[in-house]
Amino acid sequence: MSKADIKSIEQKLEQLSAFDGIVLAVWGMKPNYNKEKFVVNFDMSIDLIFDLLSFTEYDFEKGIYDPDVSDIFIINTFYDCLMNFSEMTVEYLGENEIDIYVPVEDAFAKLEIRDIEYSNIVVDSYKKVASSRGEKPVKIGIYNFDTMKYEKFPQEFVADDPKFYFMG
């Protein structure tokens, strides 16, 4: 990898670290005849981003990583994915799993969210897909730590607004 590629990856991961500590929520309708509602909340952190990559934060800090194609896609699009969160669709798959599709570049990022019924909700994968599935969610929220309530996810999200970050 060239020095320019490494510098670009470093800059993008620093940009992504600005999202460390936000909590997001998605409200939707289950695809059944009862039209039951569901809500899923999950946090975005630098730990999550490194969990999705093939190398660790330690590897990154020591400069001993070799990103694969999937890593490059995650690094290049995760910021845009979060900025486009208000454009998502949600596919309800079952009691403890949904897929979220967010437009990025010329495709969609698919976030597989699992273990919803348990205390440790997992964003299991992040990958590039050609098209989206599912429905527009009823609401997309971001937790405001000042008011201790969810707010509608802003159309123009400001990444460094302190009211949306858990500090501590």
C-alpha cells in the first residue's frame, strides 16, 4: 500500500471516530397482519467500526494492517452511510434480526443487525449490495443526552454536536 493510501485510510478512520458514542434507533412495522410495531436501538462507536474490519485498532495504531476489499468499502463509505441514515429502508427478518439498507456511492450499504431481543445488540456485518429491500421506517432517531430522549435523526446531521454523544 502506498503512503497516500495509508494517509487516506488514517484520515477516514479519524473522521469515523467522530461518531464514537452516538445511539441510534429505528422504529418500524412488522410485516404481519397485526401491524405490530418494533424498535431497535444500537450505538455507533469506533469499537463497532473496528469489529467490522479485518484488522484491530491495535493493528491500526501500530501500522501493521493490510485492508482487504471489504475494509476499503467500509472505510470509504461508513461516514456517508451515517450521513444518509435518514434515507434508509429496513427489512424486518424476525424477532431478533433486521437489515438496514442505506444509499452510499452507486450502491447500498447493508447493515445486518442481530440479537435484538438481548442486551447486546450486534451490527453483525456491513457490506455492499446492489439494491435495497424493506420499507421506509416509521421513525429514525438519535439519542439526545441533554434531554435524555430520542430526537428525529436530522436531515443534515452535524457530526460534532455534543448533545448526541455519551461522554464518560
